[in-house]
Amino acid sequence: MNIAFLKAIGSSMALLLINRCAENSADKDGNGVIDSKERAAEMNYDAFIPMKAGLWETKFVFDDINVPTLRKAQKQQIMDAVAKSASSQSCLTEVDAKKPGADFFGGNGAEKCVYKTFDVSGQTVNMNLSCVMEGMGIVDMELAGVMGETEFIYDSKLDVRLPMVGTVAMKGRKTGKYVGSCPAS
């Protein structure tokens, strides 16, 4: 990771704290849910910095899980399953790179998630969403971090509500990087 990116992370985190205090909600109709039109308007309003068009790889890595009743191997199994379902490769066209869809940030199926917070201001990103994970339960996610033209990094907090276990709190990091040109269709 280069020094310029680390400086951008530091300054962007400071801006993120200031932005949180400013209360610039994307929820324009006040219904508590930020729909796809409101997310698009937010990206226009807050001067989203375009990403590089091409193939992107996104990954979740978890470093903490709170389930006192499970053994270490069981905890790792849950973290691996959630990480796998939220990690992906996406091909961004020139148009998509200017305004990526929700799947790009939140993982496969995130367009169907309910967004409670969606703030993209320049290089800073702050999202709070709730998603149904097929066959697993419901995930409430908070993502906050910085992004650039060829990479992003978000701190992540997840509460995974599993039918047989209850709520599992997880912390980790979502990373994304540009990996090259998209394969020919």
C-alpha cells in the first residue's frame, strides 16, 4: 500500500467523522429507507469520485466474531461462509465506474438490501444496510471507509441473525481492488 493512499485514508477518516455530524441524509422522502433513486441522487450530490472501469475483486475478511457458545472451528466456519457470500468479482463498464450499483459495494444481491444510510462523499463511504442471505438468515451491515480510483477499504460491522444460533456479531474489513481488463464476453 502506498504512502499517498495511507494519507488519503487518514484524511478521509477525519472527513468521515465531520460528515457524520453534518446529517446530510440521502433519505429524501423521510421513510427510513434509501431506495435506488435516492442512492443515485446521493452519488450525484456528493461528487462521487469515479472508479477505474474494468475487473474488480472485492473481499471480506473477518477478524472477530462474538458467539460464546461456539468452538473456534465453528466460529471460523461462520466467518468463512459470510465472507464467501459477500466476496465477488465485478466487471465495471465505463458507465458503471462513474456510478457503481449497490451489488458492487455490498456484495452479490445487495441491490435487494434495505439501506438505512448511504453516504458517498468524494472518497469517503458510509453505509448501513440490511440484507437477506439465502439459506442463512439476515445480515445487518455497517461499512465505513475510503475509496480511490483503483482500490477501497472499509471497516465492517455485521450482525448476522441466524435461525438456530441467534445474533452473531462480526467485525472485519472489506477490500476491493482493480485487477485488470474485463474478460471478453
